[in-house]
Amino acid sequence: MVLTFWEAIERTKTGPHMDETEFNLNLWKIVDALSKEYDFKYDPDMIFPNDNQLADETWEAGLRAAIELGIHCKDTKRIAKFSEEEIKEFLKTSTGKDTGLGEGGDAVKMLHRSTGDDIEPIVCAGIQTAIWSDEQIAYKIYKLCAKEPSTDGIWGGIVEKLADKFQVKINEPSEVYQYRKEVEILRKAIKDAGRPGIFISMNAPSAVATVAMADPQNGIRRTDPLGMGVYEELKINYEYANRTGFAIAYGTKSRFGEGHAYIGGFSGGPATAPIVIVAGALLSLFFSGADDEHIAKYGISTKCNSTHISIKSRAHPSVIYAVSLALQAISRNCNIPCSGYGCDHPVAGPGTEQYFYESAAGNIAQVASGASGILGGTRKFVVGETLNFGSPLESKWMGEVIKSSSGLNLRQANEIVKEIYPKYKDKLEKGYSNGFTFKQLYDIEREIPKPEYQKLYDKIKEEFEELGLRFKKF
Amino acid sequence: MLVEKSIKDLEQAILNYNIESAKYSAKKILDEGIDTAAAIKAATKAIREIGEKFHKGILFLPHLVMAGDAMMAASKILEEGISKEKRERLNKGNIVIGTVQGDIHNIGKNIVATMLKSEGFVVYDLGEDVPIERFIEKAKEIDADIIAASSLMTMTMPVLKELIEELERKDLGNKFKVMIGGGSITQEWANEIGADGYGRDGPEAAEVAKRILGA
Ligand code: B12
């Protein structure tokens, strides 16, 4: 029997007391020691590894780190610890799928994938947590993203001002009201796009605003992901766990964990970070809200996520290396579907050649590494001052690249990425463009990309075709 | 010769993130009657070296934190050997720092706090999700020179404006300088809301803090 969410929460209240900083430093010490023991080294020229032994040792080190470290709870300052047997109970119970996403003809199943598998991963596109100038723009972008047949789910964002006047602010009525309105707009948009059952992904800053979005008709359904137990570097807080508490009562079907590491943070560099990602992807299962009965019915899944601490990108080569390796480790050693949640948000902004290169590099690497889904949507990091950033064409690129690279083995995928990497290698830290807004990239009236942008898309697509990526028809 | 050795040991202790040996060296410097200001200067040099390596991606956050802890432990001891006025001169200023209410992003704020400490400021970190009132109360309590506030999201940016307005309302606008930063913040926004300073990253935050205090 797997340990329930409630038992795990109990441990966050009864486990050993430890200050957060001490836990963070201890995390570093343990993963640093493990990486020395296994002699893990990062070779930046490798882009992502193709080495089964390394993947299996990463799994072993991740499991050891999970048992030794546990999950730190920010609210209670206690550590919830879990034994090897308890972790392995999840591995035994997993049915190899997560069938909780989407409804009717638009429903999708997230299946365990091996490295180089033919099975197509699930794609959640849309501009993740974008800030919009107004509801019409939000609606239009959602609808056009949903119209892309290569996508299976869509991310939602938020308008900057309620009724075009009042700034939406966290922990205030405006947040609760506007997120609730936003999810209704998203629902309408996907319906109008002709895909009413595709899953939608929205997560408000506060638990109360997130919970307020739940509504089987117009809001977040039981077939949409909801709830998030664990975040960043093996830590949890109740504001996040509260969502899972609700998801269990509501009957949310997809229950998932997530492992995260900061490259440059307490997880160290790309040599050590995969250990933390694997440990987190396993430990977070205890906070997914899935019990035996739920797993038997709908399955369970987890995620690999990483962010660079100073470079505003999740597609930086160091992140691609760490996430790909963690994905390979998990894919090879258990049958829990594991999605990629890194490698996707380039340093260059939408509408640029470099954006397409970076996004494709990260996504191809994740698909070949055994990702069951790629769920982070499209986005340019930060630039909070720019509204309506990006366009639906990046979602199309994301979907087409991901679905078309299933079947590539690690070596083939690496060859493609190695060809494109030099094209932007020198523009990862400076010299990249911040990118463009929806209005700059699209003919909004006609709902199509501007000719220059479409031309750029076609040109890049051709380049990838020449490199051996066979694009599927959608 | 002796002088150099103890100071070098202190530098080395910081570069090795060794709190115990940093404390030991600091005590030795005091016992030997060595110029403590020179020792603090050397320690600062060591921590800057770590900071630079961190920014280049050669070292990681735990190194920055551990070296910062070693530095702080040594400074506490060394300060005993410094006259009150000299100590005041060495302290570049008291700073209250935190991430604003509603926002739990703390990594950037933590980096900034560590950099400020290592540059000789006394820093009180209130953590994340900090209400405006707490910033102000703590600033009053410790007689702060600067309130440093971090905000990563568009949805929490207004809180910075409210913080400045609240200080004005309480007639504290001149007493505490306000420095802001975080992913969603720009220099333009800082100007617009009347903040005294804005910093893009840790090193810039330290420079800005020095500048606004005229240090
Ligand atoms: C990691 C991360 C998280 C982690 C945070 C973990 C943690 N403990 O901090 C988690 C997963 C919890 C998280 C949650 C959320 N996040 Co978040 N998150 C990020 C991410 C990817 C990185 C932030 C980071 O740590 N960067 C690294 C540090 C070093 O950089 P930095 O913070 O900018 O700090 C530097 C400078 O800005 C400066 N600085 C910082 N503070 C200060 C202060 C002063 C005084 C000075 C002078 C300088 C200064 O110096 C620092 C060092 O160089 C950003 C994207 C991004 N790249 O910023 C999104 C981002 C900030 N998050 C975002 C969102 C929307 C959310 C959520 C609402 C999502 C959700 N629904 O779950 C929640 C909000 C929760 C809440 N209530 O706060 C959005 C905000 C969009 C916007 N413009 O409003 C961003 C921009 C991503 C995006 N584009 O969608 N997030």
C-alpha cells in the first residue's frame, strides 16, 4: 500500500526539526558527496548524455539522496522522511500511465516512455502564466493555441487589470475574481476552437484563487491538472499542499509529483542537479494525493524540472543536460510516466530565430530522453513589463517538434541538437533578442502570423528537416 | 610576517567555507593585536572572489552562503576589537530586506542579502511574503538606513508602490531609503514610484546601496 497524502502531511508535522538554510546546505553536501562517489562530471560539449550506466547511477544516487534528505516543510520547519520501501511501493503500484487528462474525444493518456520511444509525448502548450492587456487578446491567443492540432492541453495566464482599471493583486479579491474569470475565458476559447475537452492548466499564485477556479462546467474540471505538492529543491509549503488537499476532495484525476533543481543553486551544477531532480520526482509522489485506489483507476505521474539561477532560461544547455539525464534515469528504472518540465523557455524571446532553435533543442532532448509529456508551455522568461508577449506560433512549433521527434533515439537526437547548438551558443548570455508581442507577430484580425514570421517558421522547419527531423502531418 | 599569516589564514578559512577556522583566525588576530580593519578588508576580498566565481557559474549558491557565514562569524569576533566609532565607520549601514507580501520567490532576494552582508552592511532578512507593516516595524526597531524589497511578479509590483506611500504617510519617507529589485522590476518603474534605488543583481544591489547612503 502506498503511503497516503495525509500520512505524508502528518510527517511534515512530526519529523525532525531543521532550519531551512541548514536543510539547503545539507542538501548540497549530500549531493556533492554522492556525485564524487559516483564520479559524475559535466561535459558542456555533450549537450545531453547518452550513457545508460550514467543514467542508472543517477537513479541510484537520486534514490539515496531521497532517502537521506526527505522533504523540508517551510511552514513547520520539519523534515518529512520516507524509507526506500515506501518509495518503492509507488514504483510497484504504478500502472505505467496517467489517464486523467482531458475529456471525451479530446482526452489523452500519458504513458511511460522509454528513451527513444515511438509513443508520442503529451504536449501542454499555450503561453505559460502570461500577462495580458485585456480579455479579448487572452481569448484570441487561447483559441489560436488550441486550434493547433499538435497540442493536447493549453496553459492559461492572467490579465493585468480587472475591468481594464484595477491592478490584479495577489491575496486580494481581484486575484480570486480575475483568475476565475480567466479560466472561463480559456474554457470558452477552447470550445470555440472546436476542442472543448482538451485539458487546461492554470495555477494561481494563491491556493484560494486556484481552488476558486474549479468548476466542472466552466472552470477547472476533474480532468484538468490541479494541485501541486512540492516545489523547488525538495521543499514544500502548505500554500501549495492546500491545492492537493482540495484536488483529492474534488476528485481531480491526474495526480502528479515534480522534482526541481536550481542550476547554480543548492543543487549545484549540472553534474549534481540531476540527483536532486530524481530525488524530488520520487519524494513528491507522497504529496501527489494519489492512493492505491486512485492509482489503480487513473495512474500517477511525475515531472523533471530545472531552472538556471542566473540565466533567465530553462533551455540553457546546463538545464538541458540535467533534465535529460534525470528523465533518462527515471524512464529506465521505473514505469511511472515522467514529463519534462524544463528545457522549454528559451533565453531569446518569441518571434526570433534563436527562440525556435533553443526551444527545439530542449524539446528534442527531452523527447529522446523518455519524457512522457512536455508540459511547460511556451514562454519567455520574466520581462514582466511586456504584456501579450509571444504568439500561438510558438505553441505550434512546440507541438510539431515534440510529436515529430518521438522515435528518435538518443544518438540521433543528439546529432540534430549538436548541429543547431553552434547557431546560438554565443548568444546565450548576451546578444539575444528579447522578442516580440502578439501584435508585432500576428495579423490579429485575420488570426494568422504576419508573413515575415510565417516565413521564418517555414525556413527553420526546413533546416530541421534537412537535419533529419521528419515532421508529421497534423 | 606574523600579521600576514593570521590574516591569510582568515582569508583561506573563508575561501574554504570553514566557520570554525575563520573564528579561530579572527580570535588570533585579536589576541595578536593585529589591525582588525585590515583583517576585515582581507576577508571582504575573499568573499568577493567567491561572489565573482558564483556569478561566473564556477561556484554555486551553497558556496556563497557558507563563505558568507564564515565571514559573518569572523566579523562578529573582529568587531570586539574595534572601537565603537570605528565599528560604526566599518558598518556601511543597516538594511531590512524581504520579498513583498503575496510573493514567495526568495532566491534572488537571498542572493542580494548575502552580497550586501559581504559588502559590510548589517542585513536583517525578513524572508518572503512580508507585509508592509513588518518592513516598517523592523526598520524602526533596528534603526535601518535602507528598506530593500524584492518583487518577482507583476501582481505584486503594486505592493512596492504602497510601501513607499505608507512610508510617506507615516512621515518616514526621509528616514528610510527604499531600494527595490526582482524579476518584474525595472529602473523606469523604480523612478515612477519614487524608489531611491534599483538593482539588477547582487553586485549592483551592493553598489546602489552604497550610492544611496553616500558610503
Ligand atoms: C523559480 C520560480 C518560481 C519558484 C520560486 C521558488 C523560490 N523559492 O523562489 C516557484 C515554483 C515557487 C514559483 C511560483 C510561482 N511563480 Co514563479 N518563477 C520562478 C522563476 C522561474 C525564477 C525566479 C528566480 O528565482 N530567479 C533567479 C533569481 C536569482 O533571479 P531574480 O529573482 O530575478 O533576482 C535577481 C535580481 O532580480 C535582483 N533582485 C532580486 N530581488 C532584489 C531586491 C533588491 C532590493 C535588489 C536591489 C535586487 C534584487 O538580484 C537577484 C540576483 O541576481 C521566474 C522566472 C524568472 N526567470 O524570473 C518565475 C516567475 C517569477 N514566476 C511567475 C509566476 C506567475 C509564478 C506563480 C504565480 C506560478 C504558479 N501559479 O504557481 C507562482 C507564484 C507563487 C507566489 N505567490 O509567489 C512569473 C511571474 C509573471 C509576472 N510577470 O507576474 C515568472 C516571471 C515566470 C513567468 N514568466 O511566468 N516560481
